[in-house]
Amino acid sequence: MCENFGISASIHPIVGPVYYSYTFLWSVTTQPTNETEEGRLSDLMNAAIDTASVYFPSNTLLPGYTYNFAATIKSDYAISEVTHSINIQVTECPSPPDFNLTGILYSIIQ
């Protein structure tokens, strides 16, 4: 992808108490499969200071691949059982993707 772009996700107050700390755990798959590329991007996304907003410099994604970015919501106490994802197909120089990633984390703390 020739242009810079970012992926942002948000957590709404209905998810749980506001005093919990929430983050996202990212995973990436590619089509065709490229485990090196998948690991590189997963590491990049999970190493971000704020995993809710990940920035990709230009030319981070390789042309000829379809990327599946999946996020799982984590709190101090639990990891959601639901993962939400988005696919991005990279040709030569597409426009940055336009999408929203939403999900709800259910955790019962006793």
C-alpha cells in the first residue's frame, strides 16, 4: 500500500466498568499465506503504544496479498471470546481502507 494509513478501534462504556484497562490483541493472516509477513505485522500492531490506534507507514503492506486484520478485546481480567476482523486487498497503490471495527467484551468478575 503506497500511502500511510491507520487502523483504529474503540471500546464503548457498555463493555464494562470504566476503571478496567482495555487493549486490543491483533492477529494477521494473509492470502496467499505468508507466515513471515503475518508475524511481522502482528508484532508491529501488538507493539504499538496504543493498540487501539495502529499506524502503518507507506509501503508496509505488500502488493498482491489480501490481509485479514483481527482484533480481540482484552481487559485486566479477561479476553473476549469474540474476535472481529477486516480484510484489505492490496493491489498496486489502492486508497487507504475505510472501515470500522466493533466488538463487545463480556466479562463477569466476582
